[in-house]
Amino acid sequence: MTIFTKIKEAIQKKKWMEGDLVVWMILILLCGISIIEVYSASSRDSYKKEYYDPVIQHGTFVVIGMMIAWVLHKVPCKFFKIINTFSLLFLAFPMMIYTMFSSTVINDTSRWIKLGGYTFQPSELTKITLIGFTAFILSTLRTKSGRASDGALKFVGIVTFVCCCIIGKENLSTAAIIFVVIFAMLWLADANRKVLLICGLGLLLAGGLGVMTVKSMSEETVQEIANFQVGKKKPLERFSTWAHRLKDKEERPKNPAEYDITKDIQVTHATMAVANSNIIGLGPGKSVQRDFLPEANCDFIYSIIIEEGGIEFGGIVMFLYLLLFYRSMKIAQQCATRFPAYLVMGLSLMMVFQAMVNMGVAVGLFPVTGQPLPLISKGGSSGFITCSYIGMILSVSRSAKKVSQTKENELQPIPAA
């Protein structure tokens, strides 16, 4: 019997951490990495405040997030049907509407609502509630053959489209991630795939034409669209940001010596951080680019992870997310009913896809999106919501494990007298 097996048995015997132990270990490892790397990447905040303030604040958020995960993993999965559906209708959706007209502006974007002394992004709440709502609809509205009905497809499609339109005004990348995740859930739920393919290909074609059109626009046209006003509001104000992110990638000079490092500070210093790693890394707390890279402890923390830990450690972090996705799919396969299976698939897809987007941006594969790295980036509300994902997955794994154990016991041969 290995040490790991003994620890597993001791934990499960006392019922401290029920459910999938691998998911628990991934949560603990990513939260541990988060505390170390956020503290290292918060050097500029340390200069402005007390030296240990950033790590104390973030450590407090991490502990609260893990407590949320622990509480939710004890909640029976059936309650998530009611919680998610009513939260979407009576909490998340009204908050999104409120954000459109009256919100806190941070980094030139209106994505936040101020609650007391803290800011909160309604889009984070929308992610988790929309996934639960979609899982409920897909598991309820089904045909006699067991497939998701066309009514379910239309209902989920309309709600998702409305949510993505509201969010996309200020946060296009989040709207795109939500759309991809819900599309994947519909596909896995065996909804009408012909309709899904037509819609998917149509959107890809429209997106491709849109990108080509934006790239061909002059700067004057871009500014005219961005400055378009409806009353006192500029609904397309973010258009210039999207256009510049698409154009800047093409305008890079072939000779690196001619590159203007002041033009796109985030991308430039993130690339320098990856290059500084020299494959093996500089060592924990020895990052150079953290002092120059905006949002080093949030959107671009993966580049700091690579700079300090090397390509190998960056690969380990990526592996943990992929392992989380694999374990979640295994949990979904063990579920006796459809709702928990769809819920786990949607939650894991959201976390892992967002993580891949964040890592792709940090290494220069994607345009800058402003997506945090789940469970690692600094952030209170986003971290709490992500820990809620884990808690719900663990809740499902706890009940799924009991079902699988019952099935195994039923298959056990009756011992001879």
C-alpha cells in the first residue's frame, strides 16, 4: 500500500474531503502556485503599500475560495438546478443590464459593479449560472430517443445569444468563450448537429469577413465608429481597441531592432518574460519583467510563471488544467443522470478553455483578451466563482462515486455459505 493510498483512505474515512481526490489535489496545487506567483508578480503593488499586503490579501482570497469549494462540495447536486436557474433569471441577468447603463470604469472598460469597497464582474456570475441553466434545459427537454430536443436548442440558443450580446459590448473575449462552451455543451448533449454545424459555420464565416473588413479599415473610419454616440453613451467605444489588436499583429517590423517597445507594452514585456526564462527559468521571485508588465499578477501571470519556472514549469501548469478536464470527463461518465454530467462538462470546459486562452495570449499566440488564469491570477470575485466551479464538480463526483460503488456492489458475486 502506497503512502498516497494511505492518505486517501485517511481523508475519506474522516470525510474531510469527499469526492474526487485528484480534483482536490489540482485545486490545492494551483492555489499554492497562485500565492507564490501572485506575490512575486505584485512587486509594484508592494512598493505602493506595505511589503506583505499583496500576499496577505490574495492569500485571504485563496483561503475564502477554498472554503467556498469545500462548502459547495457538501451540497447535493440536485440543488444546483434551482440555484443556477433562479440566479440567472433574477440576479445575473439584471446585473448585466445594470452594467450596460451604470457601472464602474476600470482600465477604460465598464465591466464592473462596485459592491462596498470591492468590484465585481457580473459576467463571471453569468458564466456559472448559464452553464447550470443550460445543463438543466438540456437534461429536461429531450426527445423520446434521448436526444436534446429542438426546443431545448432554440431556448438555450436565444438565452446564450442575448447574454453574449450584452457581455460582448465591453468584453468580447468573455462573450466568445461563453459561446464556445455552450456550443460544446449542445454538441455533447447530442442536440441537432446539423443545425449546430450550420450556425457554427455561419458564425465562423461572418467572423472571418468581419476580421478582414476591420483590417482593411483606415484609422479615421475606426475612430468614427468608436466615437458613434447614442445620447451621451458611446456603445461602440471598444471597437478601436478590437481593431488595433487585429492590426498591430500585422504591422510588426521584420527587423526586431525596429520594433517600438512602447507601442504595445503588454505583449512586448510578456514576450520578453518568456524569452528571459532561457528554458530553465530564473527562479522563484526573480522575474525582471514583472516590474514593467501591466497586469503581471492577473492577465499575464503565465508569462511570469514561465520566466521564473521555465518552459518545464509552464508545461506542468498546463498539464494540471488538462488533467482537471480529463478527471471531469471521467466524473461525467460515472453520473447516473444527465444534469450532473452536463454540469461537470460545462464547468470544466469553461475553466480549461479560459486557461488555454490566457496561456495563448501570454505566449503571443492570441490577441490580448483580458482573461485571467483560473485559480492562479489575482482576483477576488473571479477566484471565488472559479472555486465554486470546483466545488460543484466535487459535489457531482461525490454522488457519482456513490452510484458507481453501488453498481460495483450489485455486480459482486454472492459469497458461498
